[in-house]
Amino acid sequence: MKVVKVSDKTFIGKDILHAAVFQKNDERTTYNMIYADGKGGVSFAKRFNVTGVTRDKEYDLTRGDEKSKVHYLTVNPNGEAETVKIVLTPGSSARIKEFDFSFEELAIKGRSSMGNQVTKYAIRSVRFKEAGKATLSGRKLWFDDKFGRLNADGKGILLGSFEADDRILVIYNNGNYEITDQEMTQRFDAENIILIEKFDVEKIVTVVYLDAEKKQYTVKRFKIETTTLHNKFICIKEGKGNLIAKATTVEEPVLAMQSGRGEQIRRAKIRIVKVAEVMGWKAVGNRLVDFSKSIEMEWVEQKVAKQTELF
């Protein structure tokens, strides 16, 4: 992995404006930049990708003059194009000394492109004014359950198509859940994940967990009410040995259960909405069935499921 660095003079320098883990062939992350050319003083705006780099090689993002200066730089994972307010110097001969500029007007080109002229007058400041929408279509994300990482390369479980603000729901078997973003560098504890999917705030989460103290399986249905990213929250009764057995966000989940051995096998399908109402995420839940080492559980498709007697 390489670290991409941008300074206010050149692509690599002591006055760093941005540093991040480099993702090879990344055609989505878009850099929006305004710089003043050191030779003529004209300021240009450009949008570009960085899809490849050579180790220890510097890449000049301006026209090459050593006196060039970057006025503004943002890094946008889905090609977002914001609007900025440009203020010229007080001594400028320009009639209008403050005006807005939208990056949406620019096409995304290579990093060596000169860019479009913004003004020939000296700029005092460039300030963010208004967030822009993503200019790229949603990207598909996969979860590699072998290495516990997100990717856009088709490796692992497809999570869906994601826009810039979409989040991911992760539920672990120890009873914790978290909401996270699409940052590719994060790593998950894949062995302990019981559910990972695109987060929908309107969906109801259903979990069936073992209450070790009462020696029973408990079921609860709830909506995610927390908004903090990268924080884990426990959604089952706390206690030694308590673990989530099953979790889903299906609207009307049906659980197939089997217990016993040989001629003593008993089977049932339970419509969870008949057993538990929607409750707060901190609620304990309702008793489902007594614990048994022989119990097996699986979610079944709604269209083929029929309610039968509980154990």
C-alpha cells in the first residue's frame, strides 16, 4: 500500500493537505482543487482521479511553476461536487470581489490536466459554501468474509449498491451491533459477524439469542435508534454466555426449528410477528423456547412458510 500526499506546493511536501491509504485503480474518489499558477497568477479549478502512482515519485498537480499554490482541495469518495465562495484580494481591480463557484461545472480529468480558469485576479480565500450531490452512480460493495474487508471487486457477499451517504449494519454474535461507513480500509471480525448488510433505518431487526442464565432462547424485534458510527451497542440481555443465534431484517421473518434425535425429532415453523412485538433496542425480549443442545434454527422464505405448533 502507498500513502498519497498532497501539499500546498507539490504532490508531496512538508505542508500536507491530505494523506490517505492509496487504493489502486480507484476511479471513484475525486479530488476537487483550485490552485494559482505561479507564473501568471491565474487561478484554475480541476477535478481528477488518482488511479495509479509510482513509489517515491512526485506528481505536480499544477502547471509546474514552483511558486504555484493550492487554494482549495477536497477528497470525494463518490465524485461529490461542492460549491465554494471565492474572495479576491482587497486590492484587486476586479469589479466583483466575491463570487460562487461550483465544481459540478467541471468534467473529471487526469491529474496532470491544467483545469479551467476561475479568475485572473489574485485570490484571498476559497471557502466551502454548499455540499454537492455525488456525480457518480452508486457503487456495488461486497464483504469478503475471509479477510473481513469491504471491496468493490466482487469478492465475497454482495451488500448492494451504495450512494455516498449509505451506511452498513453489522451484528455480531456476542450481542453487539454497529453502524459503519463505506471506508475500505476498515477491518471487521468476520468470524463473529452474524449479519452484515446495507443499513435501512426503517427496517425492523429481529434477533433470537440464548439467555444462558434462564436457559432459554429469547426473541426481540426493534429498530436501530442510535446514529453514532463505529460504536458498538449491545442489543440483547447482558450476561455471561448470552449469544445471538439468528438475526434478520426480513419484514415478517419465519423461523424453522428442529429438536431431538431419531424418532424424537420435532419440527416447527414460527412466525416471529406472532410471538414478539416491536420494542426498544434495549428491551430484553420474549421467551421463545427452552434451551436444548439439539435445537437447530434457520430462517425460511415467507412465501413458503406456514405457521405450525411451537415445541
